[in-house]
Amino acid sequence: AAAVGTALLATTVSTQALAACEDGEIKIKFSHVTNTDKHPKGIAATLLEKRVNEEMNGKACMEVFPNSTLYDDNKVLEAMLNGDVQMAAPSLSKFEKFTKKFRVFDLPFIFENIESVDRFQNSETGEALKNAMRRKGLKGLAFWHNGMKQLSANKPLLVPADAEGLKFRVQASDVLVAQFEQLGANPQKMSFKEVYGGLQTKVIDGQENTWSNIYGKKFFEVQDGTTETNHGVIDYLVVTSTEWWDGLPDDVRTQLATILKEVTEARNAESFKVNQENKAKIIEAGGVVRTLTADQRKQWVSALKPVWDKFTDDIGEDVISAAEASNA
Ligand code: LMR
């Protein structure tokens, strides 16, 4: 299968052949929601597609559908269990219906930086999390980094009280709902593709995301500014259906796993840099970026820490301790 550039339209994809595929090849549809250009997930998915199509020619073929063109982030896991899509990389906040263990990733200020997240994901505890949904039919293949979350709104946010009364979009995660309620704000669950419109029409006042998503989807254009809070993480689980994965011929599964591991290591090492480039682009385009003083940051940390207690039982003390230990 030769590498392909353009994606087929979502509505026709289930009935049409994939552009990269030839007869007899195992077809792999990879669905995600972000842009492809200058985005940690977009770049990684495109690289994976290219390598599968070049190196597994005759055996397997892959087509990536970015920008929610195939499935919305809230629908893709059901589609996977129905066999309509084979791979995806939803953010770790979007697995709530399948496991409560992933709530650890949403606890505010639990990770100091993306290196801490990396150490935790590669620890024994992190490895075990990939298999947390096996009984529900989902298999985690790899963690992909995006980066740390920043906070934006239609007014300056410097201390926790600034967020009071504002409506914030959150991903479909109860931890993130609790986080904004803790600030006296109004969280609203919304899919990624609706965020820009929501901000523009003022259905919501603010949102939290990485530099690459804030630049990639132009959120900064419809916000007063973004505060560099690094208060949480947006990372991904590359996920597949256990049934599909176990049914692959051994040589195909092994080769696919090897390519994925290499792509993961190569791209995770670049994710911080990619986000910094996006931050620079925001500033270049006239977007306002605010930083916190040490004292302001302390205020956010202590305002949000009570959120942890609400989810300790779901996550497990052992998992939380392992996450904290990764900050060393
Ligand atoms: C979001 O919904 O804000 C992000 O998870 C989108 C993504 O996949 O980066």
C-alpha cells in the first residue's frame, strides 16, 4: 500500500475501499480528533500510517482520519467495539465508561511536567493501566504524549477566584467536572470539535488544553488570553479492540507492535518541543499568554488539591502514590 494524502469522506468510508489498501491486505482505520500538522498526536499518527503502508505492504494498510472526520471523540470507542474502526488515540480523560483508574491522569497538579508523566506511564503501575479495560474488550497499546494543560477564558485568570462563575468546557471526565466546581465555576462536558464554536458564541467562557490544541484549533483567537498553569495533562492511549488484535496473524501483530513502539518512542521524545512551538505561534499571532508568580501558582494548587479526595477510592492509593513518586 502506497502512502496516501487525502482522507475519504466519513459518510462513504464504511462502504468504500481505503485509499491505501489493496485486496488481501488487513485494513486498519485510525480515527482521531486533532489536526495533523504540528500536533504531537497528528504527527505520530501520520508517521505510523506512513510506516505501516511502506513496511507492511501486501500484509496490512492504514488510513488515518484526523479532525473528527470519522468519529467524534465520544463515539470512537463504541465504534471500535463494533468493529467499525481498528485504532484510535483518545485522551486519557475519555475512558470513563471503561475504567475509573485513568482518573489519576486528571487529578490537578499531580504531575510536575511531561517527564513525570512519562516515568509514571513507563512504570509497572503505568504498564498495568494499559490492560485495565481488557474485560471490556479494549486493549491499550501505547501511551502517546500531548502535554501539560493551560487555562484560557474570556477574561484574565491569575488567581483561583478569577474562574468563579465562569462556564468552562471539560472533556467527558467527572474529575474535570469536580475540578471546576471546586473553583466555583460551571463545567460543561462537550466534545472537542464543539469547543471553538462554543467559545465563539459564548456558550462557554473558557477551556483547558495544551498549547498544541489551543493553537491547532485556534481557541486563542476567541479568548482573552491563556494562563500558563501546567495544572494537568492531556495524553493519549493508543487503543484497539482486544478481539481484533488477538485475531491478527502473529507476524502482522508483531510487526505492527514494533512499528508502533518505535513511533511512540520517537514522537513522545518530541512532544514538549512541539507544544513549545505552538505556544510561540500563539504569541506570534498576537495571542496573550500569562504566567503565574510562585505565590499565584501556590493558590491554584491549594484551591484544587481537595479534588483528589473525591477520587482516591476509584483510583486506588497505590496508583496515586506511584504517580506522585514519578515527580522525583
Ligand atoms: C480534548 O478533548 O480537549 C482533547 O482530548 C482533544 C485531543 O484529542 O487532544
